[in-house]
Amino acid sequence: MIRLDRHIERWIVGHRAGWLNWLFVLLSHVGAYGAIWLAVAVVLGALRRQPALFVQVLAADASAELLSGALKWAIPRHRPRLHSLVPMPHGHSFPSGHAATSFACATVIAGAAPRWRLACYALAALIAFSRLYNGVHFPLDVIAGAALGIAIGFAIRALRRRGALRRRSPQDSPAG
């Protein structure tokens, strides 16, 4: 499995389309620390008059960042050694933090705004793929990060449904 993982990574890097380099470098930059997702949550929350959406996306982003970082510390997998288009991160590669944060935030936003589901997951997939294209992750890193992110996103959505991440209105509080 690891051999196939390395083979796919080499194939992707070896078949870059130079005219797309700028796009995948940009996607990696805007996906760092979930920045694009926080911006989307601010705008969407304001448009829909749901300021709690930002808090939920922030919780998903922070959780994904912390858990992926802990896993990178616990699983010391080296990064690819081929030419990267972006500065090589200093930490280990498994799982991809970009994929984890992107899929966690996309899952939360998709739950709050179902019409945006396809766009959210498409952007998350492009950000995750940018890490392969840019030569700083292996496919299994990205797949694991995406799976972690989706799990976190669904956990945040479950907390929201239970009311743990929702601001209570006066009519929600018990009388007495």
C-alpha cells in the first residue's frame, strides 16, 4: 500500500500542468489553517443571519487542526522528497491538516446550507488535492485527513443539533 501511495504521488507531481501551478499554490495558501472557510462562514453567517455558523466552523477548524497535529506527532511519516511548489512544511505528513480542516469546515457549512454542499466539498477536494499537486503530501495523508475532517464535521453538526453549539434564545430557557 505504501509503495502504491508513493507511486501515485510521483505520478501526480510528474504530470503537473505548468499553467495550473499558480492555482494549486493559491489553493494551498487559502486553505492553510482553514482561512478560506472562516471567511466563508463569516459571509454566509451574515447573509443568513446565523452568526453561530462562524462559531461552529471555527470549532471544526480548530478541532481538525489540533487532531491532525496530534496525529502527525504520533505518526512520524516523512514527507515526499520530490520538488515541491510551496515551502516544505517542517512537520510530519500524516494526516494532511489542509484536508482535515477543509473537509471538517465543508461538512459543517454543507449541513447549515445544503444548497452549498457541492461547492463546499468541491473546494475542500481541490484544497486537499493541492497538497498532492504541490508535492508536500502522499495520497494516504490526504485521504486520512479528509476522513478525519468529515468525522469532525459530523461531530460538530451533532453537537449543533443537540444545542451545544447554538446560542440559546430567551424562549429556549426553562420557565421558573
